[in-house]
Amino acid sequence: MARIGIDLNRFILEEERQFPQATGSLSLALMSIENATKIISSRIRKAGLSDILGKIGKVNVQGEEVQKLDQLSNNWLIEHLSDSGEFYALASEEVDDAIFPEKGKNGKYVIALDPLDGSSNIDVNVNVGTIFSIYRKYCDGVENFFQEGYKQVAAGYVVYGSSTMLMYTTKNGTHGFTLDPSVGSYLLSHPYLKMPSRGKIYSINEGYSQRWDEPLKKYIDNLKSKNYSARYIGSMVADVHRTLLKGGIFAYPGDKKNPQGKLRLLYEAAPMSLLIEQAGGRATDGVNEILSIKATSLHQRTPVFMGSKEDIDELMDYMRG
Ligand code: AHG
Ligand code: MN
Ligand code: MN
Ligand code: MN
């Protein structure tokens, strides 16, 4: 049974030991993510001092202005994960095409990354994060990324908040670890996280409400009539983290201007949905469960509604009319 305070490496190894056929490869893969995110965390803590705030003056494949920390986090993760030899391929929100590391020719996994989530919050000292999603390699080439979300073997995120926390799942529950900077390790703080079946908070960018469809407008009006509170940080990692712990709903819908919304299926929607479902919640694009969607391109976007099971069930009643 999981003990509060045990360190992440030990937890990962004990979890893998339950599968006699396991080779240790997934454990090593997870540990390489752990190390890279510790470096990012330490750099973010010094962001204002070391000239890594601000933009680099380039636009990425998503059409967004790249921030210095977007690029640095991307580079650190790609270097670390490529060097681990565990990954046959990497895909990143910040890189146009998939990367096939020289050392990963025999790698058993592929990984999709949002190196730095919540870029617009970097310069104002508000929480940002890193998201990862791991699939088993089953063929040659980029097609390895085009699998349904339920086929992920592991997913997680790190939130660089008032403390740094890493949440992850290998489909044996969602577990949370808090980085103890004096020890230098992530220590288990939230084993087998179970989110409330209903919450009292909704989280959506209400500035776009004039572009929403009628069913969504009615649903949000109904939440207001029930005295739900509004909370929107604008970093998906932080907004989903709160939703996991407190319940309620996080949404980034499609609207009249952007029918597919903004969030990316591979780097954001699928991994967060796995964590939410493993904690007893539900995630949908408004029609289908997010985890049932098979990607057809690396950077594809999807509407996202995720949170407490009863909240999402109710939303679906509105969506179905
Ligand atoms: P990223 O910084 O990785 O590009 O992601 C930004 C995303 C996500 O973190 C957040 O939920 C959303 O953008 C906020 O977008 P709006 O400002 O349109 O609400
Ligand atoms: Mn971005
Ligand atoms: Mn993001
Ligand atoms: Mn990002």
C-alpha cells in the first residue's frame, strides 16, 4: 500500500514490480521526465533573476508567440528524453514534426509533450506546468502518435505552483507527489486521488461567451443559478489541478470563431483526460469521450470539457438538447 512521503522513484519501481513481465523501461522513461521537470522547476523559481522571461520573437506551429521559457523547457525535455534511449519518438507542441532520437532506435515508447503550459502566465508569476503522454510504440513512423487516448500507458503533469507537484497515472489510479526542494525529490502526498463526484466551481474563459452555442450558454447560466463559483487561471495545468482536487468543471469549448477550440488533443486533452478519469471524473469533447478519439495529426485541436462525473453528465444532457 502506498505510504505518504515515499519518493517517486521508489513508487514507480514498486508499481512496475507488480507486473512480472515488465522490463523497467517505463520506469526509466518516467524517471527521465522527473529529472527534466526538476530542472525546469528550479529555473522557473529563478525566472525573474536570470533573463529568461519574455518572448523570443518567433511564432510556433500553433500560431503563438514563443516565450523564452517555452523554448528552454522544450529544449531541456527533448535533450533529456532523447538521451534516455527509452523513446523511439517525441512530439512537442513547440516543434512542427515528430523527433526520432538517434539513441531511441530500440525505444519501446513514444511521448507527446506540452513543455510549458500556460505561457501567457510566465511573465506575471502565475502557475505554469508541463504535460506528458506516453504510448507504446507499435509500428514505424509518426503513426505511433495516432492512437486513441485510452491506449496511453502513462500520463501526467507537473504544476509549478506555490510548490512543485507532479501528478501521474499508469492506469492504476492518479497519484500526486510534491517536490521537497531540500531533499530534491518528489514525495508522495496524494495517493489514489479521488475527485468529488460533483463540485461547486466552473472554469472557462467567459470573455468568449458571445461566441458560444446556445446549449453551453444555458448550461453555464444554470450553474450560476446554483451559485457555482467561477475560477479561471488560464493555465490548463493549474485549472485542471484545482478541478482534480476540488471537483467541478474545466472547459475550453469550440465556438463560432474556433470550432475546435484551442487545446491540443495529444499534448493537453488526452493526458489530462486520463488523469481525470483515473480519479473518477469524466472528459468529453461535447459528443464523444476524449479518450476514444484517435488523433489524425500531431497538432490537432479539440473542444474539452472535463471534471466531476455528475457535472459532466449534466453538461451532456444540455449538449444533447
Ligand atoms: P500553452 O501555453 O501550452 O500554449 O497552453 C495555453 C492554453 C492553456 O494552458 C489554457 O487553458 C489556455 O491556453 C488559455 O487560453 P485562453 O487565453 O484563450 O483562455
Ligand atoms: Mn503554446
Ligand atoms: Mn498548453
Ligand atoms: Mn505549451
